[in-house]
Amino acid sequence: MNQTVSETLKDYARRFDVRLAEFLPADDGASDLAQAVRYSALAPGKRLRPYLVSQCCTIAGGDVEQSYPAAAAIECVHVFSLIHDDLPAMDDDDLRRGQPTCHRRFSEATAILAGDALLTLAFELLVRHAQDAGLAVRLVREVSEAVGIGGMIGGQAADIAGQRRPASLERVRDIHARKTARLIEASCRVGAMIGASTGAAQRPNIMQTLAEYGRWLGSAFQITDDVLDVTATREAMGKAVRKDAAVGKQTYPACVGVEESRRAAREACARAVDALTALGPEADDLRALAGFVLERAG
């Protein structure tokens, strides 16, 4: 790569955000709901999950333009989770992505509905823009499984249930796998499904390869988030820090300490990169992304 991963993500985010804005409901000024959806979805972010959709789509034989609707769908799911996680009944946060959380900027009721609207929009985008009905079914099944009780929502429930309980590495790994890694894995799988559906370049085992990469990258990402909650500043993170320990959350540092957590993040990143062994230079951006995730934890 001729530019840093950070620069690559910023370039992608600028292009992606233009398309994302087109997929969102227009702000007609008539209600807070459309404003809240756009306020939350278009807040500055790394767009890591959409980037993975696009990268995996191109590796599997598609192109970036084909990937944008599904990438937007994945980002809608992610933003839904952020809005709801920030609610007073959940993590009760005031800041997200450097700006007031949705329920602080609007109201708690509007924030709940904005999250619901974004999750619903995600499935609409997957179905409306799929190449055919068969692909639409596969995409909806993949994302619904990643989001539901066995995935992100179930992981959030386990996260809440684990508060104030003795720290357990087994419990932490289960929460990480469902709450964070599953949607990151789904981002890779969705991109690969769309790319492979073009028939431009049929590649054996590409789905398994990219899914394994996504699982380990997701694990590394959440471990680094756990570390950053202990070591980073509010300004650097764009959200509150040092809240995990305050509410007794199940985290890697709570179980094994910061340094061992960093070692675990390095191991997860190494496994993510190893998963790409069968791929050539076209996967270099994914390899670099794993390093970028690791660098966040110092």
C-alpha cells in the first residue's frame, strides 16, 4: 500500500458516506425520526465493517460499486447497535463518535425508534439491491443470524448479565464472539457472497477463508477496545472511557490484565493474517487492516 491504513479508511469513508446518505431516509423537517437516523448514521466513523464488505466483495470477484448497498446495510445494523447500547437502560452513555448520543441529542423514544428504523432499513437494502432472489435470501439469513440471539443481540444480553459477576475469560470470549466478532465476520461473508455471485472469478473456499479472517479480526478488535477503555482518553475514543470497570463488565483486562490482553490481541491478529495465506496481493489491504487494529491497543 502506498498510503497508511488510516488514510485508506478515510478515503473509503468519504466515498462510502456519499452513498450511505443516498440510502437513508430524507430529512424533510417534519419529524425528529429521519433527522435522528441521519444524525447517527452519518456521524464520523472509521466505517470498518462497510470497508470489509467492499474489500471482500472485490477479492471474491465483484467490484466496489456492487458492494455499497450491502455495506450500507451492515453500517445501518452497526449504528442501530450503537444507538441502543448507549441508551440509559443499557450502557447509559452521553457521547458517541465525538458527539452527543442519539437519545441525548433527541429523546430516548426517538433514539429507540431510530435504531429500529436502521435495523429494518438494513434488510430492505439487502433485498432491494440483491442480484437475484437466491442471493437476497442468503444475505438476509447471514445478517439476521449475526444480529439475533445467537449473535450481536444475544451477546449484548450476555454482556449485561455478566456485570457485577466474577470475571471469567470463558464468558468474555463468548461475549466477544457474539457481540463484536460475529458482525465483523458477517461483513466479510456478505462481501464474499456478493462478489462470488457475479461469476467473474470463482475461487474455491473463498467464503471460509474470509469468514475465518473476520472472526479473528473481530476478536482482536474487541480485545483492543477493552484495552483502550483502560488506557485511552475520552478525546481519542470519541466516547466515555473507564466505564467497563466501573460497572463490573466482563473484559479481557479484568480477567488477565492489560499486558496479557495485548498479547491476546496480537495472537488474534496473527491468526487473522494466517487465514489469508491462500490469497495473494489482493488481500494485502486486509492484512494491513489487521495490523492497524492491533496498533490501536499500543
